Amino acid sequence: MKSYNSFISKITERKCAFPKMISEMNSSGLPLLLYGATVYATRLYSIGIKLNLIISDVVVSSMEGNPSEFMGYKVITISEALMKYERCNVIIAFLNCPYERIIHLEKFLADSNKVEKIYYFDLVHDIYYNTFGMDYSFVEKNQNAFNELMATLADDLSRNILTGFFNQKISGDTCYLKKLVTDDEYFPDFVELSDGELFVDCGAFDGDSIEAFVKHMGNKRIDLIYAFEPDVYNHEKIIKRNFNNCILLQKGCYFKKATLRFQDGETMSSKIDESGISKVDVDTIDNVLQGEKATYIKMDIEGSELAALDGAKETIMLHRPKLAVCVYHKIDDLLTIPQKILSFRSDYKLYLRTHCIYSCATVLYAI
């Protein structure tokens, strides 16, 4: 295995870039459009206003499905705003957006000849850790462990994503991951699907990843799909999709069988949370499968990934399924999750991929 001692030398950022970004936007003298009226936009605006962010208008692509007012501003369409101003800047304020849509949006804004500059800010750290930006001291303290991870990762793209991830976490500047985005979340080219797959989807949301799995399987035979989704709203959406060979479990995936408090809602961030007002049943993959062979396990469960891996230990050790595990929900996920997987089986090859310009779509694949 090649030795790596260069991790810390590639972490060039030391502090959050948002204050400097806001100063640049304000000093430009151009109107600034806040593009988005989502929960993410609310968080970004609330932090930005404390740093003297000056917004001219709040805009959306279409009024359909969007509020008419946002934080005291009348919401208008981007087309209306571009007719209103000769030149302007735009700060993008929506999170869960396919990379293809970002490219399309940037082309639309460029073709308008009205937009001087487009700004992005990665606020994912605040959303999951409730702190504004990552402290450089975290990567400095753990640099030896990250050097080991660098040596373990299977390709250079994975290593570039590792260092880009932390530069972006510290600064919030999306330039680091934007150039490393790849398509096919959970199904990149090195994840080979064969006849007889048994897919375990932990955090099935509304069935989108099951649908992607079925699409990538094509004419190949699907033995079975197990879908863990505790959120009642999302559970109902999966039922309506009427997938074949799918066992839908209204449970969370965990390291033991139990009933826990849960924060639910019709969002992508429902999660096990001691402050939640709902209760949810949780179980382990090992208990559910009872020795049955899983071939592919995907986990996006809002910070419970490490616990769920413990609950899949026997399955992983016995059957060595392909794994796709999100590694951005907790500050140390990119250390603890690879270590956990390799403690079960040292013969996995590990890949990192990022599927969005923000750090909220960074996935560890174990093949």
C-alpha cells in the first residue's frame, strides 16, 4: 500500500469564507438576488443578515409551489428580477439540487447577460453540527488518521475528494467539490450490479434510490429489496410507487431493536433524535435478514450510519455486500465509518464520491 503523509499539506483553508464573500457582494454596488425560498435559504439568510448581508430581492424559478413572501420580501421569479435590473449578482440558496440543474441554471443566468457573478455557500456544516463552519483544528488533530485513510482509498479521485471535502467544510467555498462532482449517486461505474441482487435501502426517503436501483438493474433479476423508512409521510410515498419484490419496513436502521424518539416531517432529514416528539421502531439489518445474503446496502440515515453498520456486522462479515454509506452527517464520519467497515472486513476497496456541489452528497463506497 502506498504511503501518504501529505493530507494536512493539502488543507489550505483556515477559516470561513462567508464574511469575505458578503463583503465582496455588498461592495460590488450591484443588486443581490437571493435565489431560493427554502429551509436552506432561511438558514443562509439568517446567518448572512448577522454579517450585514444586503439582499435586493428573493427570487425563485417559478412561483408554483413557492411562498409569495420570504423573510419580509415579496418573492418574484428570476425572469422578473432580470427584467428589473441591468446588472446584478446572484447567491444560490437551495441545497438538494442535481448537478445537471446547477449547470443548466448557470447557463441560463450567463445567457441573460445580466449576472455579474454567481455565489454559492456550503452551509451543510451548520445544518448538521449547529456550528458555523468546521474548525481547522479538527483536521490538524486527526492528520495521522487521515493520512492512513488517504493510503487506504482506492483512487486519486477519492483522495482529492477527501481533501476537497475538508477545505470546503472549513471555508464553505463550493469551488472544492464542484469540480469533483460525478453522476449516478449510489450507482457509479465501479458498482457492478448482477442478476440476483438483494438491495437493502436504509433511509429509503420517498423511494428515489429504489427507483434508481431498479433503473440501473435494467433486465437483470432483482431477488428482493428491503426498504427501511421510518417517516410516515415518506413511507406512504413509497407505497404509492408500488415497487415489485420490495419489503417496506416502517422502521429505522440501528444497532439494536428498540423504540426511540424521532424527528419526522416531509423532508429528507427526518432522523432519530432525543428531542423528537414522535416515536419510531428501529431494528438491525442482521435481525431483518436472519442470515439471508445481501448484495448491496445503501445508508443515508442522518447520522445513524455508524450504529446501523454495527447492526449489519454479521451480514457484512459473512456476505461482503457492496456498501454505499453517506459520510457527512457527523463531523468524524469520514474517520469512523471507514474504520468500522475495515474492522469487519479488511478486503474491501474504498472509494469516495461526491454527487453535489455541496458536501451533503459525499458517499463512501466499499466494494
